[in-house]
Amino acid sequence: MNPEYLAELLRRTAPANMPPSQRRRAVLRIAAGLAVSAIISPVASRRAWAQPRFSAYPFTLGVASGSPRADGVVLWTRLAPEPLADGGMPREGIELRWELARDESFRNIVRAGTAVAMPEHAHSVHVELTDLEPAHWYWYRFTAGGAVSPVGRTRTAPAPDAAVERLRFAFASCQQYEQGYFTAHRHLAAEDLDFIVFLGDYIYESSWGRNHVRKHATSEPYTLADYRIRYAQYKTDPDLQLGHAAAPWIVTWDDHEVDNDYANDQSEDLDPEFLTRRAAAYQAYYEHMPLARRALPRGPDAQLYDSFAFGDLATFFVLDDRQYRAHEACPKPGRGGSNVVSDCTERLALDRTMLGAAQEAWLRDGLARTRARWNVLAQQTLMAQLDRKPGLGQSFWTDGWDGYPAARARLLNDVARLRPSNPLVISGDVHCNWVADLKTDFDDPRSPVVATEFCGTSITAQGPSQKQVLAWLAENPHLRYGNGAKRGYVKMEIRRDACTASLRALDSEKRADSGISTLATFAVESGRPGAQRA
């Protein structure tokens, strides 16, 4: 462990002026959090058990793949015969076998090997495959102790220099387990997609909202064991498992994977031990996502932002707007987190950041270097300005980009100056479909459109009323479309000459057998930012 990192963690979480008994407890919690994050070699720690006996079927959480590259992907599963009892596994390493084939029946197996599922990582495995053929579909499965997992399908990205004609993907966010069924994922699995992008709020730590159709099994999570159970309950959903098994996922997080409205090292209730909680939440996230080892947390820190290239057609810049951001401006008295403000000088400060200095520089460099025909910023929340006050004056919600207007201006000015080809922004978080023109100055009608934003609705989490959405549309002319009444996802197709976005909406998230339809379709022509109704 880096001593400077540990010293900073102690300074933040267990300051010297804390009462001795409280500081001792804080230090113990830090130690516990760091212990679960350590990578322990299976050879050094204990010999893996190759022929275990499970109390029940161990692959209750399904399988997944992700981080698609031209030469490889990450394969994921977790052994959990008792998913809501912290897995129900022994404190021993368990050997799994994995197989990768060119066909669903596994007659043509191209790669196979073993991996060790360790208790330190909740008996999850992340198999990082390389040296695969680009732009190929593969099927994969795991076996352990005689049990065979479900079969998953995955796809490698096209080669970096490949001339790609078409790319199909969908993006989604915000799946509150209690507020609806994950029926949208069953429909996602039936779409003809190369990959799926999930933009955060994979779990919800809190119980809220109306008309629940099912319940969280436990109270709000704070410890690593708590978060593991919450993820396990979500991942037992059969429709979510279908979505994961259909195609590789590219993922990032938002706030509810840890705590509502958290910003950097601060929670909305100003918990002095928040970084210990964040370390547990980040650990559980890694354990349950098909992420490469580079995303493995170190205590309360993890590098999640990344880029993914799909031949010469598209590059995706996947952002993290939670871990490095400045605290929300002008919070409610005695609180952290969001507020809706009309007069807040702090909000306008030029040094406020949403992404942090290192990530801002990384993104700026990526936008300067990209040669892709389309460049997609995959990030958490609505980027377009949303004035919430009718008539004269303005008011803004401080947890989104409206709470960080200088950071947004830096980013959009970089887009205008560097001129990456066909910039698109895909977003989630706000439980509402939006289609927006992005400008360097939203208050100036003459300001040119520099990029196009598609913000998707939620998988289940309730959204604003349509009456409210229509009022916001009238106040913000750069918002071209809005609908908060429906739940679903956005399906997109990128071709060399145009991109189309279909806003897919469930009949009702309260029904497990719900149908789905397209609310609206928009198109963006190559070289002409701004969406047009198709």
C-alpha cells in the first residue's frame, strides 16, 4: 500500500482531532476495507479446490462479458449457491473451467482454461481474454464441481484500422429493483446489438418511490457484505441475466452504486466514514461487473473511465463523473448532495470540476487524437442546460452538469475547438428521455450547435410528470424532445453517413410480461450536429 495514499485516507476518515474511541473504530474500518481490496495470489494463499460440492446450483447470478476490444473481452461469473446469504460459499478458492467457442453448441471450442474464484472477491472471476479475432461472435460458459453455467454470447470489436459500415448498440441506466420488473432487459436481449452500454445506477442503495412491485431483501447497504447481497439480489433477476448473456457490456457507475448524490469523498448526509463505505461499494461493483483488472479498486479509489474503439467508425469515451467531482454547490443547510437553486454564486466558480483535472486532460487528449468518424461520450447525466424556472429568472439542479457550468463549458469549448468528427453524448440518470442540441452558450439562441445529446429514460426508476417535462421544453428551446412518462432504453445504429436513435418504451414496467414499442426515432447526419425527427 502506498504510504502517501494511506496517510491521505487516514486524514480524511480518521482525523487527529477525532475522539480517541471514534478514531480507533475508524482506523479499524479502514483496515477492513483495505483488506477486502487486496489481491491475494491463489497459489500463495491456499490451494484451489478443484472438485467442490455446492449446497445448490452455484451459477445463480448468471454470466456476463464486457470491455470489448479488437483482440479480446472479459468473461465474468460468480459462484453463489445461496446468493442472499453472502453467497453461501466456503472460505476457500474454487477452481472453475471456462470455454470459448465459435458456436452455441460448443462443437468448435477455440479457447479453454481455468480460473480460481477467491473468497476475497466473493468467488467472482474476471477472465481477460486476448489474441482473439476481431469483429467475431463467440459463446462462452463456465463449469465448477460438475455444475455448468448458462451460455453467454460475446463479440470482439473490429480491428482499429477496419473500415466499419455499421454499429448497433443500446444504452440504459437506473434500474430500481422495487419500482418495476427488469423486462426491458429481456427486450434488449432480443435486439440485434453488437454491445450494450450501461450508464450507472445498476443498483439502488435506498428504498424510495411509489407502487412497488417487489422489495429489497435487506436494508440500506453500508458494508461490503451488504453491497454484495444487494448486487446478488439484482443479478438473480432472469431478465437482467438475459441482457448480460446476449452481448458484451461497457459499464460506468453513477451515485446509487454507493449513496444518493455523493460527490467525491462526501455523502449527502456528511458521513465522516464515507470513504470506508465507498471502498466497500467500489469493491462490490468490481466483483459483479465484467471489468478488466485495471478497474480493480484500491480502497476507495478505482479508475473506471476508459475508451473503446470500433474500427474507423466510432470511438467511445466512457466517463466517471462521480469519483472526482467537486462537492455540489449551495447544498441545503447541514447537508451535502443536490439542491435546486436560483441564486448560487458558488455554482459559477471557474475551478469547479465534474470529471477532475486528470480525467479532463485525458478526454481532451482523446478528442484531439481521435480519427473515428463518430465520437461518443458515454456519461452519466443530462449534459444540456435545463432551466427549471418558468418565465423570468433561472433555477438549476446542482447534482447534474447544471451544477458545474464552467466544467461543461470547458468540455464543449474543447469539442468546438478540437472539432472531433460527429460528436455525440449519451446520458442517463434523470429518468427521462431527452434529445438536445449542445451549445457552448445555451443562453444565446445564435450559439452554434457543437454536438448532439441523447439522454435515455430509466429501466424502472420513476420519472418526472409529463406536464413538468412539457413546461421544461417550453423554457429550454435547445431541448428538442422530452418524455418522462415511460421506462425503457435507447437503441442506436451508427453508419458512416448518419446515426439513428430509437427511444424504446415499455407498456408498463410494473408488468413482467410488458410489451415494448418505439416512442420516437431521431437521426443525426454526418457533419451536421443536431438531431432531426425521423
